Amino acid sequence: MANLKLIKRIGANLLIFIFLMIMIRTHLDRSSPLVYNIYKPITPIQNFFSFYQNWSMFSPNPSRVNAYVDAEIFFKSGKKITYSFLRPSRDELIRRYLFGERFRKYLAEGIRLDGHSRLWPATAEYIARDIKDEHPNEVIDRINLQRHWYNIPDWKENFIPFTKEANVPFQHFIFYTWEPKK
Amino acid sequence: MKLAQLKKLWNEFFYSEVPVDGLCYFRFFLGLIMLATFMQDMVFAEFWWGDSGIQPLNYASAQLTFFHLNLFEILPNSPTSLTILLILQVILLIFFTLGFKIKITCIILLVTTLTFHQRNMLILNSADLLLRLFLFYMVFAPCANKFSLDSYFAKKKGLRLKENVSAWTLRLIQLQISFVYISTFIAKSKGALWLDGSAVYYATRLEDLTRFYFPIILDTYFTIKVLTWSTLLIEFSLGILIWIKEFTKPIIIFGILFHLGIEWTMSIPTFELLMIVSLVMMLNPNDLKNYIAIALKKIRNEKTLG
């Protein structure tokens, strides 16, 4: 009985120690070989559970970019349509609250960035599948994934009142073009 | 300080006996929040997690370069598997909230939650990470000794589950909550916009995140600067000063008001609610037990009057 209690205590201490280590990891120098070696035994556990303790929303500075992603679809017939995902800022309040954040994370903070370019073909392929029923007689020529953004101007130069639309034009850039396999 | 003293302090902090009520309260509300969040995500289940969705399984799996356990990779890659996992997750979340077969429920729920989270990591935010961490801590916590089906069935059998337990899981949860604030405070204190007082302005001008209008306060330089700097002060207090007994309660009240303010003005679901529920865990466990008893008594009285 006493042995079981001791084993439990050792186990609990070990777990506490590991989690304290995981907590402070974000604030240590990631490039340091010393840190790398100290964390070597813990890394597989951290990866397995994806316990990356990075509490960095709005830090070190909040983003100053309003952005969204959509797609231009060109059909062989010469017709062109625009494909839009759920865009939180343009959706009704309840949908924005319940579903908007996932779309913002995936598209505006994910797909939009070059770091996630490996997902661009999958995004275009999804769009191609999704519009098939609406345009059964059309053949897709190409799909352009497009990012739209504007930088929030310096507050001293152009103060935007809260919840009012900014009078700043969006910039556009086609970051990926997909063509169906022949 | 001598090693023996340090050991004594460590043992007092982590292994003194505390009432189990706080952990049981936390399990119930954590379960409700997880269930609500999952129900929201289920509306777009096929889109986020299905193989015909935005991120087919092979793309998601390519990201998981480390040893992992993802049920989507084990089950056949089909809509039926997704449906089975969705139903399983909802059942587990209900079991967890109600405290039914808690140990096995917690373990399986951790696996299924990981499965969904690692199926599409790009949609995740801080709330998902915190929920996953808390769920992990709950695996080791006697969190269904009260206010649960487990305790109800035990009572029927004439058994009494422990009302006082070792504090270590509760302390781990408290340290985690405190660390979230310390960490975000450290990260923000390196940002020029937080230091010059304009950060709240830019954060609240992100179109996708705005919610309800707040008169005047977010529209003048002075109030925005006050809000920016008080955010740093509140986060520092919630991380560090909250551990000082005399400050705990007022800081929790400020913390709750702070999160309610964000909840009103910004469209960030789950996180604010989760932090409000979590902050209550920072109370002294004996105080928390008394507050829960008072709240339950009030609810019962209202029911009787009703």
C-alpha cells in the first residue's frame, strides 16, 4: 500500500515536472542546442498531444491586416464566376460568432499565406467539386485563388471608428492558379 | 532555504488535501463548453474533417510528421467513419459533462479530441489548445466524485467517493491558467503597439473579429490607451498577483469583467467563456466549495418556490 502511494507520488511529480517544462518552453531560445537536448525526451510527448503552449494572440503586436480569400473560376465557355467562402465580417452576427473564427483561421491566417502553399491545390480542388452541381454543363478552364487585403492605417493619420467600415481600398493578388488535369 | 524546506513547500502546495468540489464544478462546465464548441463545428463537419472537404486526409496526415494516434488514419477513409466519430465524440462529451465512467470516458475523449484537432490543425485556436490541456489534466483528477452520475450510482450502492483529495491536479490546472496570462503578458510586453497604447485600436479594427458596438470607449485615443495598458496590467495580475491571497478575489472579478468586455466587443467564441470558468478555479478550494454549496442551495430553493 505504502509502495503504491510512493509510485503514485513519483508519477505525479514526474507529470508536474514535464508540464512545467512544457509551459516554459515557448519562452526559451529555440535555436539553442542546450534547450534542444534538454527537451529531447519531452518533445515526443509534446508532439503527440500537440501541447504547443503558444499563447500569442494579438502579440507581440495585433495584426494590422484585414484580409480574405476567394476564387475566380473561369469556364471553357468563357464564363467567369467568383467563389466566396464564409467571410465573417460580411456574414450575419450569429453565423459570424458561431462559425466565423474557424473560417478566419483557415483562410485569412492559413491558406492566404505562402507558408501553406501545399494546401492550395486541395483548396482549388474542393472549389471545383463544390460548384459542379451548380454548373453541371460547364467545364472548368482554371481557378485562381485570390487574396484581398488592406493594412489598417496608422490611427493618427486615419482613425477608423469602431464597427464602422474603413474607407480603405482592398488590394488583390492571385497567388495560385489551378488547372484541371487533362 | 534548505532542501527539506523546499520539499515541504512543494508537498504542501501539490499534495495537501483539498475539497473535490472545485474539480467537479470544472468538469461540468468544461464539458458544457466542449460540447457547445463541438456542436458548432459539427455544422461544417464534412467541410473541415471530411475527405471531400477543404483538407483531404492525405494533406492533414502529411503535417503529422511525429508519432501520433489519429483515428481518421486507422478507420476507413469514408463519410461513415466521420459520422461514427462525430456520434462517438458527442456521446463522450455528454458522459464527461455528466461524470459517467469518468476515467475511461476521459481517456477515450482525449484520443477522439486529439483525432479531430489533428485532422485539421489550421482551424484551431488557443481555446482548443486549452481545452485539450485541461482534458488531459482531468484524466488524472477525481473530477466525478461529486455532481456526477458516478457519485449518484456509488451512493445508490452505499459507497461514498472521497470528498477531499490530493491537490496536485487542481494545482496543475491553476498553474496552467496562471501561465496563460504570464505567457501572453511576456509576449505582449515586447510589442511596440502595446507599449505605445494603440494595440487595442488595431485589434478592434480587425473586421472579422468585431462584434457588438461599445459606445465611446473604443473611439477615443485616451480610452483606447487606458484599455491597452490596463490589458497588460490585468494580464500580469491574473498571472502573478492572483497567487497572493488578499488579491485573489478582486483580481478574479477584474478578470471576469475583462473577459466579458472582450466577449462583448470581439467575435472570439469559446476562449473568453473558458477563461471565465477557469478563473473560478483560482479561488481557495475551501472557499470554492462554500460558494458552490451556496449556489446549489439557491438553485434548490428557487426550484422549490417555483
